[in-house]
Amino acid sequence: MCAAGACITPNQIVLLCAVTFLLNFFAATQDIAVDSIAIKMLNMEELSIGNTAQVVGYKIGSIFGGGVLIWLSQYTGWTGLFLILTGLYIEAVLFVYVSPVLSQMDEKEKQEKAENLQRTEAGSHSMKDHEHCNHSHNSTGHRHLEKHFPCTGHSHDSNEGTPSKYSSEGGAAKTKLGFIQEILDTPGTKWMMGYVALYKLGEQGAISMLPLFLIDQKISAVDIGFWTGIFGQAVSICGSVLGGWMIAHYRLPLWLVLKQLSVCRFLPLGAQLWLTAVWTWGTFSDNILYGLSVASLCFLMFISGMITTVTFTFMMQCSQMAPLNIQATHFTTLATLEVFGKLTFLSVLGFLVDMLGYSLVYILFIVLSLVLLPYLNRCPESLVGDEEEDCKEL
């Protein structure tokens, strides 16, 4: 697709949209495959480090794709930009094929499938032998009864001891979408779905709205882009690394870490609420208020980075409780809800700002963040773990 994009000019809108759609489609499929590998590869002790690598890698990729490549496009042009992407994807494919870890996982899966097939065939042969014995026994008994009671009309039930067609067919009665019920039946899933749909709303709203507020206050868009884009993402990456290291090193209960970090978010959110209220008063200089705005935003993005790593570790921990064949789908479902919750809220955010103003919208952000605290207290025991029960009373 990237090679095809190199042959398209920006003026060919239809072809460009088609290539972009296919790129996003294949990228989403790739995400599912990567999640499946991570879930199968990582044990409970490695989840935090593995998710740190995924989250940080995603953010670095975003900086590279959204910043570095756009900067290079002025030198390489449209064709060169897509050729660079083509080279990066080829490198990723080659890495997958030569990776010894992935090869070992592939061989292990093939061995497990062969063993399962052998057990299934052995069970099928055993069932047939059992049915044959029952049939022989029932036929002999039937002839014996006919010999001694020829006129009674008595017959022996030939189905007795024989499995029904429903039990032998196993899941034949399941619908094609039966895996949805399996996802929902996984311990802690319904609570986790509610959490991932809620946890980013107030924070993401504030991160998105503050740059727009600063632009309305006549701050340079270039300066805002640097602090909220490159520098802000770097701070967020540091937060993600620290969050992953903290839960790996100290083995802290994930729900408790998320609760404490959610409390910390109120400091930058409160600061931004104050800034949106006092900026027009003229009490402080614009430079001081601008500096405080950047500091509060970077602090919020740092906490956001920590929360993201801990949350995705929590999500993967929940997905590992699902049946083995749907674990990747389970995790992808949670990740989709996480994105859907953020995008749905952001899509109406501009309308809310126009209708309510910045200060009232920031109050809404704080309320949404506040709602999360009692929700975390209701974390199900299947996700808390027996060894964490004492911590839950804190």
C-alpha cells in the first residue's frame, strides 16, 4: 500500500483515500496480531515491561510519523515519503521472519495443535468403540428378548448410553457471534469495559482544549506546537516508562496505582481551570500565565503517560483470563472501547466549549475525573487478586 501511495499524487483524492483506508485497515489487523503475540508471550510478571515497550514504541512511532516524516517531506516530496514508509514496513516484515522468538512460538503452537488433534482423534475413536459395544450389547439383548417373548412387543431402548447429537456436536448450537458472550463472560470484563471508556475523558479533554485556549489568547501556534507536541510527547514517554518500572519493581496493585494517579490529575486540571478563569482579568502577565499553562499541561501529560501504561497492563491482565482462543480479540475489544470513548467525547467537545465556555468545560473535566475514583473502588475481586485484598482497604 505504501508503494502504491508513492505512485499517487495528492490531487488524486479518491485513490489517496482508498490507500489511506487500506493502510489503516491493515494496521488495525496488525495491532490484533501484535496483541495476540504479547498476550501469549508475556507472563504475569512481564506484563508491565511488555506494555511499557508497546506504549512507548507507539508514542515514539507517533512522533516519528507525525513530526519527523512531515519535516522530511519538504525535502523528499510525496513519493519519497511513501518510499520511506515502504522501507520501514519491509524492515518490520524481515524482522518478523528472522526473529527466533516468534519462530519458537510458531513451532510451539504447531506442536500444541498436533497434540490437541491427537487427543481429539483418540477421544473420537474411544467414542466409536463405546457406541459399537453398546450397539452389539443392545442387539444381542433385543434378540434374546424376542426369543423368549416373541409376542409382547417389548423392545430395548437402543439409544440408552449413547451420547446425544447435541453433546457429540459440542458447540453446534452456538451462533457465529458466540465469542462476544465469551468475551463478556470473562471475569472482570464488564467492569474493565466501563473503566477504559471513562478513564481518559477528563484528561484527554483538557489536553486537547488547552492548546485551543492558548491560540484564542494570541499565543504563537508554533510555540504551542513545540510544547504540546514534541516536548509534551517526550514528557509523556517518560511518564510511561516510570509507570511501567514502578509497577514492575514494587509489584503494586494496579487498581490502587490507578486510583492514586487519578487523584494526582486533579492538580493540573485545577490549575488549568484557574488559568482559564483569570487570564482575562489582567492580574498577571501573559508570559507568566503562558508558562504556568505549559507547566500544567506537561505535568498532566506526564501523569497521563503513567496511567496509560498501568491501564494497558491492567487490560492485558484481564484478557489473559479469557479463553485462549479469544484472548487477542478480548484485548482488542478493550482497546477499541478505549479509543471509542475518547473520540466520541472529543467529537462533541468543540460544541460544548462554544456553548458553555472554557471554565465550565474544565469543571466538566474535573467531574468526569472525579467519577472514576468510586468506580475504581468497585474493582472486582477477580482483577484485584487474593494477595491484594489487604491493600484494597487503604
